[in-house]
Amino acid sequence: MELCRRAVEFVQVCNEEGEVRICGWLKDGGIIGRLTDNTMEEIYHSTEAELIREYHANKDYSNCNPNACPYVANNNVEENFIRMDEVPKLPSALYLAYENVCNYRCVMCGVHDCTKHVDAVEREKKLDKIDAELLKILPYVKKISANGLGELFVSNHILKLLSEWKPIAEPAECSVSLETNGSLFNERNWSRISNLGQYHLGVSITVLSFDEDIYQELSGTTLPLSNLIDNLYFVKQLREKGIINRLSLATVYQEKNFRELPQFVKRCLEEFSADYVRLRPVDVWGECDMQGWFRDVRNEYHPCHKEFLEVMKDPIFKHPKVHDWGGGQPSGLGPEPYIRTRAKYHLMENIFCNEKFEKEVANEIATEQVSVYGMTVVGKALTSMLKENYKIPFLMDRGMNGQKYMGIPIFAVNHLKGLDRNVTVIVALDKNEDAVVELLKREGFQKVISINELVKNCNAG
């Protein structure tokens, strides 16, 4: 069979709950289990994991996020395929990103909020449990990576595992990939994990700007840019000595920094001798407010979109070491939040003020139980209305797995093992609901309808 390499080789431990995901570029998050509940072998072969691989084997990429996945954005997914007779017992590659701590407060990132209101003692117990499970499989791993969801050099649990990694395979067969913001990548901190220099070592450093003011604003730091520049020269020396075998410099382009992209790329190539320059578009997380919306210059509705397109015509972006993960495609984020807020208001008005709506819901609900996908304000309002007359065993939202609303548990789509599919699901989103409807049908739900379809039907009558 043929599978996207990330469906087999990308296994990431991504938070203090020990949640494991296949690929971080799936629309529903790609969560396949928790190390606080199961072993890695059990998780790697879970129903959730096999379902994702089945999609890829069928060349179905509808659950892939084109704003995150460069293969989908550039229409070359099949170039990343691998052939195999069967999925191996354990993953050969492991991505560690479970501490979720950072010394930056990047404007487009939510990682720095992950430890708020968390019991520190309980958190350490969970992290120790994750460490113990990982230690069981570390010798069998040939590729190890960190971090991606936080800053490597403040992630003490991950640094300890890296410093103690002793793979069974020969060093020449093993590789390491490190992601960092570079602010702490100095000689002292490197000495903590210098053992990794015996393997094929790749380092990726994200720099949001080479302009002092923009760098500090986007990174949410008061550290001077000179500190980062000094560290980049240190890393360059490691590269020149052959200790680092591949140096990638990256940025996340958005409204504040897109104008400097040509000069940014030139500096990465010429001053810091980058082997790879990654230009990644901003991906707005969660509910989009006006600030988040304004960052996305790939959006065709953005006032600077045409200027962005002109900037991206610079010939330096054709350099073989430069890669635009956006693929030249628009993001599809759509009109500004005010217009989308009006769409939500329209849905809310129908839920609470249209006497035909409740009757239309009753006509469409084909089972004794009902569920709602999407815990936005619309989804919560719909849940409140339905709870009066229907049994709601669970709710669904890709970003709220493990939480509750009105006492009802919320699950991500890839966390539904053991749950009854014989429920009518109403998708309560104001956009992109068609893709979610299809996803839920593939998950085995017999009756799935969008709230927009319900509103359309009741207003047509």
C-alpha cells in the first residue's frame, strides 16, 4: 500500500495529557490516543490511527489543512508517499512537544496559554508518566524531533530525554531534528544536548523578523534582536564544523512582516548560510477576531492582499533553497469578522426567534439522540435549545476534547472510540460546514445535517 509519509512516520506527543497525533496538519488535529491512558504501541495501531491511514491510502485529503500542509498547498502529496506491506509495530520517528512552555509570547500562537490555571504538581505527575512511556520506546526510534509546540531550551523534560537518548541503531542510521526560536540557542544551552551531534542533525530556527521592533512585537519578547543574531552566528559555526548537518531558517509571514520577505530570505541565505528557508503563512487558530483576521495577507479580502502578491513576485523566492509553504494559494479565511458575525447573528436569530426552526429540527432528527458539532456561540446556543427536548450524550469540537458544556462531554472527531454513532449530528458552523458534514459521515454517523441547511429549509417553507 501507499501512504503519505506523515501518516506513518509523524507521531507527535503534543501536550501534558500525553495526546499523540499523526500529522499536525489535519483539520481535526489527528489525535489518536493518550500516553497517560495507553502504551505507544496501542495508540499507534488504534482505530483512530488506522482511519487516518485509510483516508491517505484512498488518496482522500479532505481532512488535510491546506493552510498548514505544504504538500496539499503545492499539490504534491504523492511525492511524499511511501510504499509498505504493513504498518510497523512501533513508529520509527518520534516528535516531542508535550511540555508546551515557551519564553516567547508570539502573537499568532496559543502555546503560552497552555499552562494557565493548571495544578503544577498534577502536571508534573502527568509529564513523568509520559516520560516513562517514552523511555520504553526511545531505543527503537531512529528519528527524534523536538519541539514545535513551545521552546526547546525551556522544555526540561524533553531536554533530559534528548540528552539520554541511546538508540539501538547505529549513529549513522539515526537523525535528529530540533525546532527552536533561537533566543536560547547559545554555547551553554547547547552543551546540555551536545550528544546529539553524533547523529545527522537538523536545526530549524523560526525568526519572525530582522527588524527590532517587529521582531519584539510579533515574538512578544523584550529580548534584543542582537541576542538572536549572536545565537544565529553560533549555530552557523556548528553548521560549518559539520556538527549541524542541515540548517533551516523559517518565518511565519503575516501583515506585519510580509514586506521584508525578500530581504529576509537574502539575509538567511547569504549571512547565515541557511540550507533551507521556510516561508510559512500564518494560520489563524480558533475563533477569528479582527486582529487575527488582519494578520492573514493571503486572504483575498485583506486590504494588503494585492501588495502581498506583488512582493511574492520577487525572483529570490525561486531560489532552490527557498520554499513557500503557502504554495501561492489564497487562505480562504473569507470576509472580515464583522460580516461573519452577522452570519452568526442570522443563525442565532433563527434558533431563538423563528418559530419554524424548532419544527424543522424535529423533522430532521431521525434518532432518539442528537449531538452538535462545533462549540462556537452558535453551537452552544443550539445545544441549549436542544437540551430541553432531546438526549445529548456527547458534543463534538476539534479543539475542546475532554471539556464539557452544560455537563455534556465534548470529544474531538478522532477521539470517538466506543461512542454510539446512532445519533443525529447537527453541524453548527458558519463556514466550511460541508467538509465537516462529509467527515462525520465517513466516521459512521448515519444522519448529519448543517445548521445552515436547517435554516434554509425552514425559511423556504
